[in-house]
Amino acid sequence: MNRSDTPAPPPADGVRTGPAPADYHQELRRDMGTFASFAAGFSFVSILTTVFQLFGLGFGLGGAAFFWTWPLVFAGQLLVALCFAELAARWPISGAIYQWSSRLAGTTVGWFTGWIMIIGQILTVAAAAIAAQAVLPGIWTGFQLVGGPGADPSVASSTGAQNAVLLGCFLLVITTVVNILGIRQMAAATSVGVIVEIVGVIALVLLLFSLPERGPQVVAHHTGWAGEGGYIGAFLASSLMAAYVMVGFDSAGELAEETHSPRRTTPRTILRALVISGVGGALLILAGLLAARSLTDGNLAAGGLSWVLTDRLGDVLGRLLLCCVAVAVFACTLAVQTSGARMVYSMAREGALPFHRHLAKVSARTGTPIITSIVVGVGAAIALLVNVRQSAIFTALSSLCIAMLYLAYLGVTVPLLIVRIRHRGADRLPGGVDERGRPLFSLGRWGTVVNALAVLFQAGMTVNLLWPRAAIYDLTGGTWWLRWSALLFIGTCLALGAGYFLARRLHMRIELRHVPHTHVEPPAEAVAEPV
């Protein structure tokens, strides 16, 4: 049996046919095991980082009933993750979103998908880094550098927003250095971060559930919502928190070239990262709502879970648990930056980006693409600095970066659905076996249904995230271009990308290469042994 790779899908799916292209040369070091792969995806999602960062926003927009946005978004993203798991088993390669889209719909669609993904990931790195502001001043007021310890650390205040930029830039320096050192150092750091985060989530949930102020029936009401008019719009706006948290599970696919047995490992870690995050996040949100001393005095909307911890657990224990959150913020920022760097590297390796010869270089000493790590880190810092005086930096950055990731995800799930529909009754995706000789992960006959529902969810959520709400994009309430900034920014990015793509005639120059199989044939005597 030919183990070099699986057969290509039919020509209609956009994948090149004809003589088999050359294999990718393994330059990145394959040093990540199963747990490190899981840690990469779990750290990107990072429920401690993101729930702490945006809990107050979600509650302020939708009241206690905003809890139900969590299971809704989780169900939708699980559909997406199942589709990604299928693709990760067949094409375990860096730059997964770009590569999957290119192999399903052709390199033009793939390039624009990768372009949007890169920008979205850089903005996500920036958004993750400024989550430090939601935690560090609560641990020690000395971390509030702008205005001094007595200044307002709230993320919506001018002093809080400016301080967030300073702390975020400092964190980006640290994560960039770790990324440069090598994949082993990155994997070790995220693995430790995940262990601390899981222990922290369990401890927080148990402690907060032991201090209830009200029963779980509170989530059936929108207590704490201070808005006017219909509640449906407020509920949709509050879903930003859940949408922001449950992305990035695909980062295990971004690191597939550095993972042992990726065709077997990566699909499992993609699903495991999302499921564990979904369950843990739901318990954490519910515990916070039950334990908060008040839902109506404004403290929960302003201070989020950080306020609940210090108010209910006391300064010492509350601050110790906030230290766990700070570790999670570091691991999250590191994982997002690593994922973004691999996306840039993958596209540069195809000659698809400016300065691709430099961006595609892998250090012989560390086995990592150093320049891409620096580019992503600097890009995230620039995104923070240009918004240093924007009080809506948290909400605007969060909504924009996640909307761009959803758009990029659609660049994969829509072509995948088209392939399934065109080739109904035939082999829609390549078959084959994993590194242990077992069939690759597959949705089987449920693939089309799961895929279609995933596309519908993503399309609806993208519209929801990009909707020009003043509460998200324009806290001044009177600046039209801020309210429409997400659509304006994405339109500008697409226009600039189209200009470069056409000028370089990339539609004629990009040629995808073969993804070699990592299967190792067992000794002949081992094959004869019963399993």
C-alpha cells in the first residue's frame, strides 16, 4: 500500500491533479506530543483568560440570561471542530486554515482565507495580551502604571485602556522571546499553563459553588440587564463573550508539522480542547453568577469575575487564584502568537507573501521560524499602540478579531460543503490510515448535515459580530466611523490583499506540494502478532 499520501479528491474540488508534486521538506522540529498538542488548542481558547476578560461585558449587555449564549455558541463551534478534525487527519500541515481552503477550493480562495486569518490572528494576539489588564491590577495595584494605583483600572476607562496597552506590549516581548527559543520551550510553557489553568478552573468552580447567593434559576431571567427596548438584540450582543472564547481550537492543526503522529493526534486534540473548554467555561460562568454578592449594583458588569473573586474569597485567596488567571493569560497569548507565526510561515513557504524568502526561513538552531514570530508580535503591538487612546479597545478588538477568524473559518467550511454536495455518493475526501494504520477520523454519512449546520452558524455569528453596535465599537456614541470600523477595516484589508495578489499574479504562481505521511511501517513479525 502506498503510504506517501492519500489520493486527491476529484478535480472539481479545486485540488491540482496530474503528476504528484514534491513533498514538503520537514524543517520544523517534530517535538510535540499529545498533551502539548492539546495544550496548544486549549491555551488558545483559554477559558480563564477570555471569560475573565469579557464576563463583565457579556453580563452588562445581557444580564444573567447571557449564560445561554455559551451552550449555543459551543454547539455551533463543535460542528465546526468536527469538520476541522476530518481535514486535520488528511492534511496535517502548518498553516492549516490556508492549506485546507487551498486544497478544497483552489489557491485563490485559499490565499484570501489565509490573508484574513493572518490579520485576525495578529489582532487576536493583541486582544489576548491586553487581558492582563483584567487580572494584574487586581493582584497588585502597582500594575496600574497609568495614573497610579488609585486610577480606574476598568477596561472601559481611559486609564485602564492605556495601561492595558503597556502591559500588553510587555507581555508580547516575553511571548516573542519564548517563541524564538524553540517549540520545546513553547510547548513546555503552554503545558504548564494548561495544568495551572485546569487546576485553577476546578478550584474556582468548587469555591464559588460553595458560596451561593442565589439558585441556578437566575439564568432564566435577565437580571442585571439595564438596557431598554427588546431583549433579543441585547442577547445577541452578549454572545460576543462566548464567541470570543470558543475559537482557536484549530491551533493544534497549525502545529501539526511539529506534532508526533499528527493524523491520529490532531483530530482528537482539536475536539478535546473545545469540549473541555466548553464544559469548564459553562461551570465557571454559572458559578460566578450564583456567587456574586449582587447582580444589580453595577459591580459585576464593571469588575467581572475578578470582582467576584476578591469580594467573596477575600484578598489573599482571591489574589492567589488571580495569579492562576495571569498564568493562563500568558499561555494564551503565547499559543495564539505561535499559531499566527505558523500561518505566516506556511504561506511564505509557498511564496504567497511579501518578503517570503525571509519569512519562510527556519532557524537551524531552534527549528522555528524566528522572523515570523517577531512579525506577529510586532504587528500585535502596533495594533495596541494605534488604539492607545481608544476606550473601546477591548470590545472593538475582541469583536473584530473574532469576526475575522469566523470569516476565515468560513473559507474552509463553505468549500468543504461544496465538495460534499458535488460528490455525493462518492469519496468526498481522501481516505487512508493514521500512523497506527487505523482509518482516518471521518464523519461518514453525517458529514454533509454537520457541515451545513456549521456554515449556517458561522454565517449568522459573523453578521452578529460585525453588526455596527455602539456598545461594542463606539463607546463615545457619536462617531460614525468607529461604529462601522469593523466593516471598514475588513474591506480595507481585502482591498489591499487583492491589490497584492493581482500585482504578483499569485493565482498562477502558487503550487501546493504533497503532504507526506508520517506512518512508520512496523516490523514484519509485529504485523503477524494479534492485536
